[in-house]
Amino acid sequence: MTKNLVIVESPAKAKTIKKYLGKDFEVLASYGHVRDLVPKDGAVDTANGFAMKYQIIERNEKHVRAIIAALKDADELWLATDPDREGEAISWHLAELLREKNALKGKPVKRVVFYEITQREVQEAIRNPREISQDLVNAQQARRALDYLVGFNLSPLLWRKVQPGLSAGRVQSPALRLICERELEIRAFKPQEYWSLDARAEKAPQAFSAKLIELDGKKVEQFTLSDAGGAEAAKEKILAAAGGTLLVKSIEKKQRRRNPGAPFTTSTLQQEANRKLGFTSKRTMQTAQQLYEGVDIGGDTVGLITYMRTDSVSLAQDAIKDIRNVIQLQYGAGALPAEPRTYKAKSKNAQEAHEAVRPTSAARLPRQVAQFLKPDQAKLYELIWKRTVASQMEAAIFDTVSAELRASDKHAFRANGSVLVDPGFLAAYDIRAQDPEDRDEGDEDDKRLPVLVEGERVKLLELLPEQHFTQPPPRYTEASLVKTLEEFDIGRPSTYATIISTLQGRDYVRLEGKAFVPTDVGMIVCKFLTDHFEQYVDYEFTARLEDDLDSVSRGEKQWTPLLAEFWATFKPRVEEKMELSRKEVSEARVIGVDPESGKPVSARLGRFGPFVQVGTKDDEDKPRFASLRANQRIDTITLEQAMALFQLPRKIGVLPNGDQVEVNIGRFGPYVKHGKSFVSLKKDDDPYTVELPRAIELIEQKAAALEAATLRVFEGTGIRIIKGRFGAYITDGTRRANVPRNKEVDDVTVFECEAWLAEAAAAAPKKGGKKGKGAAKKTAAAKPEKAEKAPAKKPAAKKAAVKKTAVKKAAAKKAPAKKAAAKKKS
């Protein structure tokens, strides 16, 4: 009997598919990518046709070994990774790796794709295998090479010129530019005052409101009423002309139809999940992946949605038939259009052969499967189900009324109202429960008007002037950023979650509420890239490059000429910018003069973050420095705020024993110092405001913790043995040394302690480097075993030695501490 080995990407999917294929098929997971570029310079050989040097990904090496072992008993290999460019590349890499290791031995390799994990779809795919698409593979290789070339050349430049640990990316950098440019718009924005004037009228028993549309015979614009005086004058003028009533001059009635939205693409799913559920793009995609790969719903494991990485809005005919049956059963024949609705993707590169994100069976109602799902899964499934079903329903119908009400022949108001006549697709959103999904962003609540008749007069209750100010453009949320990235054709929907995570991970942007705010580092990196690499953060250039990559995936372009064209202009630019100085990149902002010294005060970005500086390097005495606080920015900090940062160290009082207590910020954060001892402040303690009582509380807490961990005290010497996290150690308050592995705590003498402490202190300078004497002492004394590491030129041996040492160290230290504790108790 033929044995078949099927490879998918995740173990969850493997479990589901195994059930559908039966005993002749073994299903294993690759756990994502199995190979990647060698993480060093030269991984893409630009001098030799952009040859790419790959290596196996270490964390997945054991999974590859499992695949090789299983392949020995199989007659055929089926590569069933995800149905997109990344999935195609994983299949290709795995096949190449198996050939290199001579594991295939001539066995057939077949490629299959599943757009939904259901028995019908899986078995249909197995009946129709194909070859690996080299065009898709080449497109992914080109994308990976471009990302590598940009990252490996721009990132080191940022490390040298701005700050260590930064990165630049082909798609990440234009996304950062969007956020930073919006921030500059907001800062440059000057609000303008304007006023509105609404009438509150009544036709008994119902009151309603109307908006001023005509004043003194002229149309009312946004700035017609620009101040309180003008609004008050208009109010008095209209009241005098109206005489307490308004004339119903005209009434316009019409029906408005609102059509449902298209089924979800990856992008629109991320946008709506963010807006309506508060999900990040990453959270949305992780949850969708779980729903796609398979969920146990009462003993039956099944994929609940189709593949979630797609830019198509089309639905399969079988799916439409299923959806229309559900609509008829759940909402009646009146909610069903005579013909199925069709939608066309807006993206010119949309792959129409794929389907939109939809339930694999609309008959699985959200309320039926919710009990088997985690909260996030249930919410996202309901969002997808409603959008999909609604997309095939009738339009919602509203009766709208617009009435013109005149105070005289020179002044007029307009009242609008609408009534929902037929909910149509809104029934899928259960509008009676006021589900927020029944409205698109920007929709207003429907207003009901009384029955008005032309020529009649209604009572004018009052005129309500209201002050307004123009608002700056809003900061980007995840939803609006994803929408804008898609509009500019920057990146692809499957990469949006990674782009956003990278921007946050590098601390280029932070979330305030739901909005992205660029940090000082983000603004400086963006300015550097925009000033010196403008072409490569240009939105049109990035979009054209995406188009070229899509052309490669369709076999219309070759990938190596595309890389050659890019590299020909990019490499010289990088080399040219290596000559820039740090000063040119991280421009200092002079914010004033120190009142005491008369020296300039500036704010700038340093290697370890933003700071303020009093004086310059050319002064006779050294400049003074202070780090900015978390909520302060280089471009907005004032002189007063900057000088307040130099309050540290603060002397806040004296302890009963006479020790002075002061607060400061060190390399590892804010702390309290008393005598020669230190205590870290907690997260909520502000070093600029903390007072003596709180400092004493922290000192006492540390003393209590120290006492609880103390195994032995040598009276009159200040030396004690402490039970530490990694074993027992000795300290006299300033020095520190480990208890040797072969020593029991109770057998240690004070003379031995003195000797070990002295030895640790003497060894410290050799290992301290630039850390400073104190830091070096602590490091060397706490971890003397570091000397046992193997030489750096033998990485494999070094790793093994470290692991072995760590195990020995833990085992040796644990036993003495345990015995000492037992003796102390007795």
C-alpha cells in the first residue's frame, strides 16, 4: 500500500488534515520556514547574479529531521504549505533542503494547496496536485533579497549615525514616514474658531432641531460665523425676524438605499477588527490563523474560515449557494436578492482566483459555535460571518425627509430625518440590539422628524449658538494606517501586522489610546531617511517595486534584473552617506540659556536615548547631562522642564542613624541611596517627587527581604551569606562573592569569607572593561564561572561549555543552600 507524507506549516493544521486523509497519509508540520538567508554580510552575493546563501533555521532543525525520518517510509511527498507566495517558498526551500541531504531519492514531489480546511476541499486538492510555482518562489526570493539588502546596509548606518539597535526596512520605513509626516501636520496646524447656529423647533408634541443654512440671503459656510459676537448678532436678528415661529417652506422626501460592504480581504478584516473589536493586526491574524487551521466543535475538528491572506472579494459559487440558503432560513425570502451580488477588488494586483475571507459553511451560525471557541475566536468568527452573509443580502432602505424652515425671506434652516423602512442586510447585524457593526465609520444616528406640511408654521423654541474649532488631521490608528498602506500600495496585507509590530518593537512609534505617536527616535530616523534616502522611502517608488514583485510572481518579469536595477543606485548612495557625522544626523535643538551659568541648554538624541545638555564640549568644564523623562520629547521640551531634570540627585532627608538619603537615576533606573547602600524605586515611584517616608518604606522592604534570605550572619563584621536566585553568595554590603561549590554554608568561616570577597574584588578590574570599577566588581564576583567559557573562535564548543557550566553551577549551588536552610531551621 502506497504511503504518502504530507507537509503543512503548523501542527494544528496537520491534526485536522490527517483526519480527512486517512491511514495512507502521514501529516507533519514544518513549523513555518525551514531555511533563511545566512545572517551576515554577503548572504546575497551582488557580484554573482544575486546568488542567495541559505542555511537551515536552527529552531526548526529537529522538525526537518522528523520529516527526513518519515520520508524513508513514504513513496510520495506532498507539499501542502499555505496557498500564497510565502507558502510556495516554504515548499520550495523544503524540497531543496531534502535534495541537498539526498533524502528524496527520486520520490515524486507534489504541491497541493488548501483554501479551506474542510474534508471536501482537502480531498479535492489531493486529486489535483501541481508542480511548485517557480514564479511565486522567485517573487518571494526577490522580496527577501530586497529586504536583506536594504536592512543590512541601512541598519548599520543608523547604528553609527543615530543610535545602536535601530533598523530600516524597505516597507517599514515608508510606513514610519506616513506616521511622522502626519505628526508634523498636527504640530503645524493652527486651529480656527467658527460658530454654528441651530434652531430648536416644535410641532407638538415632538421637538426637533434644524441647522442654519441661509443668513441675510447668503448661503452659510463654515466660517460665516467666526466669533461669539457674530453668532450672537445673527441670533438676535433671526429671533426678531421669526417672531416665535418658522415657516415650513418646502419638504423633500425620497428613499435612500444602502448596499452591504464586500466580503473581507486581509486588509479590510484587519481594519474592521481594529475598529470594532479593538484587535491589533497581529492579534487579528493570529486568531484568523486558528480559525482557518481547525477548531474542535463538539468532537469534529474543522477549519471555520477560508484562508485569511487574500486580496480578493469574490466568493465561490458553492459558497454563495450556501449563504443564500442561510439568508432565506434566517431572515426570510424578502432579504434575498433575485441574483447573487458580485464584487470587484479595488487592487490592481488582486488575485481573483482566490476567495475572500469567509466562513467555510455559513450554516455554522456564530451563536452555535461560540461555546467551542475562545473569546477572540468567537468575536472574529462572528465579524466574518456577519460581513459575509450581509454581502449577499438586499440593500437597507430608508425614507429620508429634508425640510426647509424659514424665519423670513433672508434666513433659513434645514431639518433632516430618516426612518428605516426595510433593514435588508442590516438584519444580519441585529440592529435591534444596537450592534455597532450595523454602521459604517462616520454614520450618524437616524433622526426622526414629526409629520410636517408645506405652508404651516412650527414653534421656534430657541436658537442655540455653539463654538467650534477646526481640528488637525487625526493620528493614524491601526485601522487607518492599514487602509492608507493599502491605498498607497505599500507592502502587502499579509505583511501589515509585521510592519506595525516592527515599528513598535524598535520604539519608533507608541500607542496613545488607539493612535500611533512617533517617538524622538522615530522622528530622527524618518528625517534621516527622508533627507538622505528619499527615493527609498518614497511612496510611489515603494508601490512600483511592489508592482514589479507582483509581475515576477506572474512570470512577466525576471527577478535578478529587478535586483540589479535597484542595487545599481542604492549601493552608491549608502557609501556616500557613510561620510555623514553624527552631529549632522541627530540635530541638537537649542532651547534656551541656563539662568545660573549662562550656558546654552540643548536637547538631542544620544546613543542611549534623548537627553538635555547644559554647556558644550568646547567649554572649560564638562557639560552637564540629564535624560528626558518618558513623556518628554526633544522637539517640545521647554527650558523650564529641561532645568527641572537637573534636580537630581535630590537630598530628601536623614535616617535615624544619621545616613543622608538621596534620590537619583542610574544606568539601571531610578534609585534611593542611603549611606553606601542602594534601593531601586518601583515602577510608580517618581524620582522627582518621591519623599523620605516612601524612601524609608522601600529601605525597610529591602531589609526585610534581605533578612528573610539570609542564611548566616557574622556578627560585628557586616558579612552575611544570602540565599540567592542562583545559589548562596557572600556580601559585606559593597563586595560580593559566590560560596564555592564544595563548601557547605554552615562550615564557612569569617576568614574564608574575607578571603573570597578580597579575591573577587581583585579580579573585578580584569573583567570590568568600560563598565566602571563598581560594575565590574559586581559582575565578576557574581559570575566567576564565565571564565570557563570556551574560546570565541570555536562557537559550537563555546555553546556546549556554557550550557554544561550552567547546569553544573545550578546543581552545585542548590544542594548546599537547601542543606543550610534545613540546619538553620533545626
